[in-house]
Amino acid sequence: MGGGLSGSLLALELVERGLPVTLVDAAEAKATALSYGGVAWWAGAPGRLGPLLREAPDRWRRLQGRHGPLGWRRCGLRLHGGGWGTTLLRPPFAQVDSTVLMASLPRVLAAAGVELRRARVLAPPRPVAGGWKLELEPGGPLLAEQVVLAAGAGCRSLAPGLPERHRASWAGVLVLPARPILPKPAASPWWRHAVRRRIVQPRHWQRPALEGAAAGLQEERWIVDAGFAPWGEGLLLGQISLVRPGLDTGEPPPPEAMEGRLRRGLAGLDPLLAALPAPYRQVPVAFCAGGLPLVGPLPGEAGLWVFSGFGGAFAQVPVLAPLLADVITGVADPSTLAGLGVLAG
Ligand SMILES: Cc1cc2nc3c(=O)[nH]c(=O)nc-3n(C[C@H](O)[C@H](O)[C@H](O)COP(=O)(O)OP(=O)(O)OC[C@H]3O[C@@H](n4cnc5c(N)ncnc54)[C@H](O)[C@@H]3O)c2cc1C
């Protein structure tokens, strides 16, 4: 369940291992489609997952070798908010351009043999003899031997008993579908990086700290991480993140207020970029407090799996999807995942 980055890459791994796979996706706003797609394989993760992430560039190259272009490319990264001139501010980086990824996935999945169903799963899967029953709209019931929850922020309503560390935020960006011609390019110190298709991010990224504080929040809190990323022929400018207390993602926050906050935060980096006429868009994004995603079987629910809540999904998913596929197909033991600290329960 879920046709974003996590559900799609896992589906590809499972069909490659010979399992028949149906991918059910509501085709609603997905975090993947609005993502900067930065592949921070060097940024680490808690415990043994950190070193494993160094395999991410190889994984993307292999995926592209097998399935054709998915948007992966090496790209420059510029960090602001620190002194200039150190190599620390120019780390190697890569990006998966989410416009390319989203455009390619339906063809790639179909060619690999994944059956695609455009439908919403209405309620938590119900156990039946030999597997699970899903209620789809449109489409009615669907029976499956095994089910993987890879529905991002939609996972909680499909499995209310998920561990509390799995939560969701709202993230918003300004979407420039094409790169505008600026009257005076030199007026913006950052524009040359956009022209060279580099990602610009704050050196001190606030989003992880906000996610880490989620469990103790008494009221909603938002932050702006000012930066931008190439997105097809255009740019994503932002981003604003809002986290609410509790486990319910809730209704989308008021877009006008969020856009105003985002533009004011972005103006601190570059008033010219902040004033560009670009529509504001927002999506719910799953994350796990503590930085380790949920990957593996749901305790006490034979044949029900979870693959969600990534911190750095574009580095974590391509590395973890083959491991989970090995466990689901019985090639590897769940202890592989336990050693990484990603099991639920
Ligand atoms: C602005 C922004 C910038 C980001 N930058 C980065 C970055 O630089 N690097 C990085 O690694 N990560 C980044 N992220 C985070 C990353 O994009 C996400 O963690 C990742 O894309 C999540 O993928 P997913 O497949 O788990 O979820 P999603 O992409 O949200 O996909 C979930 C899918 O499940 C479907 N679904 C939900 N409920 C149901 C249901 N009941 N029935 C059927 N289908 C359902 C939805 O329609 C959706 O298609 C960013 C995110 C945003 C928003």
C-alpha cells in the first residue's frame, strides 16, 4: 500500500525476487513528488544504519542500470549559515529529481511486472484465512497473502497500533515549474547556484530537531529551513515544516498563513527568491522520532509489514528495500533488521 518512493522501490525488489505484487496507491499528494530528493548518504543515521547508507549511490546507479532513468544524478550542494571557503560547506551530494522519478515510475513498475491499482485503502487490513482483506475504493475487496504498509503519512490510519515514534508533519514549498528569467541575476547571490542546478540548504537544518521534539510538543510548532532544489526545469523553494502534538496528522494547515511564514523565512536568505511568483504546495510527510524508520513485520500480525517513517528517505529507502524484500521472501531472517534497530515493537 502506497506508491511513493518507499512502496515503489520495495515493489520492484519484491517482483525481482519472484513474488506477484499489486501496488495500491491512492494517487493523492505524496511527499515523494514534492521532495528535494537529496541523497545524503554521508549524513549518517543512528546505530548500524549509518554506515549502510554509504551504499545508497550504488543502489541508485544499479536501479537506473536496470530500469532506465529515475532522476538520480550527482549534484552540487551549497550550505548557508556558516563561514565560507571550507570544504565542509561543499560536501559531495546527489539528487533524485522527483519530477523524473514520478514520471518514470508507472512505466518502470509496469515493465517490471508490478500490477498497479489506483485506489484508496479505506480501513486497516482485516485478517482472513490465508492472508489479509483490503477494502479498496474504487474496486471493492482485495485479498493478499501479505501486505506492506508503505503509505507514508497514511500508515497510521491503516494501522492505528503503529509504534508512537511513527508520526507525520506537514511540509510546504513554493513550486516554480520553470526557471524564471531574472532581470538582474547578480542581484541574488544564490541564483547562480540555481542556474548550475545545485541544491542550497541551511548548514544547521532545523527539521530533524523539530521531529526529535515531536513527542513532547504541547502545541503545534513550525520552522522554516530556507533553501532550494532543482525540480525538473524549475525549482522547489522552501521549506516549511509544521508538527502537531499527538499522532493525528490532522487537516492541512491554512495555506495562506504557511506561505506567508515560508516567504518571510526565505527572505532571510534571499528576498529576490522569496518574492518569486510561485504557488505554495504542502504535503504530509511521515517521520520517526529518533531517526530510525519502521522496517519489518508488525508484531503479532503474521504477513503484515511496515516500511515507513524515514529520515533521509532517498538514502535510506534504496538501501533498506532490498533487505526488507529478502526478509519478506524468506531469504533473510528478521534479525538482520533487528540489528539495525528498525523493527516495530
Ligand atoms: C519539501 C520536501 C523536501 C524533502 N527533501 C528531502 C530530501 O532532500 N531528501 C530526503 O531523503 N527526503 C526528503 N524529503 C522526505 C521524503 O520526500 C519522504 O520521506 C519520502 O518521499 C516518503 O516517501 P513514502 O513513499 O514513504 O511516502 P509518500 O511519498 O508520501 O507516499 C505515500 C503514498 O501512499 C499513498 N497512500 C496513503 N494512504 C493511502 C491509502 N489509505 N490507500 C492507498 N494509498 C495511500 C499516498 O497517496 C502516497 O502516494 C522531503 C520531503 C518534502 C515534502
